[in-house]
Amino acid sequence: MALLDYFRSSKPNTTASLAKERLQIIVAHERNDRKSPDYLPQLKQDILNVIAKYVKVSEEQVSVEFDQSDDLAVLELNVTLPDQH
Amino acid sequence: MALLDYFRSSKPNTTASLAKERLQIIVAHERNDRKSPDYLPQLKQDILNVIAKYVKVSEEQVSVEFDQSDDLAVLELNVTLPDQH
């Protein structure tokens, strides 16, 4: 899977990062029919709720990026977790 | 965001794909402490349940890939939706 390489290469190579646990979630939604609803904002909140079931995470530990073009929307959630949780 | 380019380039360039709506979800979990629990399998099911809230999706429309190395696990869900739903 080429994606494994993608995430490997994007991994910050700092000493600090060695002590961290990271969770990265990416949602790409491709709509050719522009009339179809865009549910990514709601989906984002639902996914955050789901993550909270497994790990204790506060809002400042989550960074959210959202990028949209004509027919493609990409949502990226980055969660950095403390050593012990 | 470089990821937008990644998804753009990985988009199948076929006539059939023009009529489809696609949803791709990637979860990357980096654990430096191997003792920490791996909740990706449960997370996968939860995310599928969340998606089902927004789109009607049957199991055969979802392809799942899972790749794991020492400290990195990557889960990839690909959902291809029919034109009308």
C-alpha cells in the first residue's frame, strides 16, 4: 500500500515525536453530482466522538484541516496523544 | 495540502468513475509504546456505522485494506456509492 509510505515519510523525525502516539484520520469525499449533500462537517464531529470512545483527547490535541475543490473535499484530523492515557 | 494532490492523482480516470460518488477514509495510528492498545479494528466498525448514518451503503460497496508495521498501522476504507442514494 503506497499510503503506508506516505505516512512514514510524513512522520516528523524529532526526538519529541518518539514519545508520542499519533492518530491521523483522513476523509476524502468525491462528488461528481454537486447536488448531493456534503456531510463532511457532520462526519467530522461523529468521528471525533468515536475517537473519544477509545482515547482521552482534548480539543487542543486535535488539529483539523479541510480542503475543498470542485468535486473533491478532503478532511484531515491529526490527534497527538500524550504518552500515558 | 499535499494530500489533496494525492487523492487527485489516485482518482481513477475512467468514464465509469464519472458517475460515481466515492468516500475514502484513512486512519493511521502511530504507536511508539507497543503496550498501548490497538483499537483500530473497533474504530473501523464505528466509522462504518457513522458513514451509514449519512449514506446507504452495503457491505459489497466497501473495500477495506489494513497494513501494519512495527509502530504504524494504516486502515483504509474505500466506499463507492451509486449515483442516486
